[in-house]
Amino acid sequence: MYNDIRREVVHILENYSDTQRKISLLRYELEHPRQITADELIGALNFAHGEAGLPSAPGHISNKTMYIAMSYQETAAKETQELINAIAMRLYPLEREVSRLQHYMKLLTPSHQMIIELYYFQQRTWEEIAELKDMTPRTAQRLRQGAVAALSEMYAYVYKQEDEI
């Protein structure tokens, strides 16, 4: 189980930048949801149901279509809310994952925080880290192993607690 948790922690760290980018995109979409316009809705309804399965001629609006189009605001609002809900359902787990990692990072020693930041978040090479921190590349790698182990222990503890509940 510990190796599975360690792999998950490494996966979270390796994908941190990508996760942050996804969060940013989803937040933007949540704050600026695509609005369905009246013209789009009427156009879709107009061309969706022609006679014998064929689209209606442009400019022709049936009584049924007209009735539906008159309630477009309600329909558009419902569609927009469904879109917002779908975005929120994708956003919440990503934000929770990042928040958890950021909190756990604060519980690490300063040297472990530093190595995680440089290697995973800034994507520096071992040689760059070694030069920057005046250590050998091998020492930097061992420090990263210790940091990942410490994070893995935190995740393992929490997962164990969740399993007991």
C-alpha cells in the first residue's frame, strides 16, 4: 500500500503545474460561463425538427417551435446552470488535491520544501539544483527521496484514517 501511495504522491507532484493550469482554465469558465443566446436556441430548435426528419426551411418557425422559443430564457438559464455545475464538479477535486498538497508541503522541513519546489514545481535539473544549493546532484536526489517519503507518510496516515471511518 505504501508504494501505491508513494506513486500517487509522485504523480501529484509531477502533474502539479498541469493541475494548476486546469484549475485556472476551469475557474475562468466558471466565472465566464458560455451563455446560450436566444438566436442560438431558436436556430437550434428551428432546424432540429423538420418534416420527415429534414430540417425546416430558413425563416419557417412552427407553432411548436415558437412556443418553445418563448420560454428560451428559462431553457438557456437551465443549460447555463448545468454547465456551471459540470465545471464545478471537475474543479472541486483538483482544488482539493492542490490545497492538500500545499498544506502538507508546509509541514515539511524547509530543505524538503525547497527541493520539492525546485525539482517538481520549477522543473530544475539536478545539476541546476546542486549548483544553486551548493550540493552534489546525488545529495539533491537523496533529499528529494526524503521529501517524497515524508509526503507519502502524511498521505498514508490520512488514507488510513479515512479507511477507519
